[in-house]
Amino acid sequence: MFSFKVTADKNLDKIKIITNDIFRDLRGDLFTIINYQIQKDLIKKKFNNYFDKIAIRKKNTLTGIHFDNKSWKLITCVNGVILVVLVDCNRKSKTYLKYTRIILNTKNKSILIPPGYGVSYLCRSKESFIFYKYLFNGKYIDADKQSTLSWKDKRINIKWPIKKPILSKRDDI
């Protein structure tokens, strides 16, 4: 049975960093990204829907700060290196518009993000494969219904290690 070590982010304590046990043998590595125990112990909610997505990004690609108030997200970098920036977008929170930065790579870590937190990431390796699991009830909130903050929003003042990232039309605001 695979086990998980869970720590709260030092800046935004509702963000959880999950380190998974790795099974290693002659074939390589195997680890579980999510199971029922994580849902039961950390999220403490049942869901009637989920989406699994994989994004493949080129170096210096930046995804804007996207969020909704319904979906839990679990992000894992399966291959490559990404800088993940998470922003508290809950207007009633004491940490509203505060952010944290976490490096994800292929070292068996995932980030569990509750509703109301914006997610942005910058691809730092030649190519990165990012696994997303969205957990929610009801209908899926697709890009047209999500909220987006600019990656250069002066209220947040994120210190990005790049001046001219590769952006989608949606994120070039």
C-alpha cells in the first residue's frame, strides 16, 4: 500500500503538498498520485464528477492565474520542471491576493488546491508534462466560466524569473 506525507504550504496553509511513496525496482518507479484516503482525509468531501487532464508545455510557457470557487485541483508534474504559483483569490480571506511559489518536478510531489485559489505555472524545462485532476460536484467549469488574473497583476506583484513568457490569448492580459 502506498502512503502519503502531507504538509501545508508555509505561506498559504490551505494549500497541501503531498509527497508520495515510490515503489522502485529494476523496471523503474511507480507511485500513486491520488486515492480514496486523500479524498477522505484531506478534502473531506464526496464528488460526483472529475476530469483528468494532461498539459504538455514548452520551456518558458506561462499559464495565467486561473481559478473557480467550485473545483478542487491536484497538480503533478509527471515529467520536466515547473514553477507553480498559487494565489489566494478568496476575497474574505486574511491572505487574499497573497501567493506562494512551489517547484514541481518528477520527484513524486503533488499539490492539492482548494476552490478559490488561483493556479499559474511556468515551464522551466525543455518540455513538461503536467497532470491535473479536477474534483467537483455538478457541471464542469470550463475556461469560459473560470476567472483569470493577469500573471503581472500589480496587486499581487509576483516575482517571475522571466520577462517575456509564451502566453495564450487568454493569459496575455
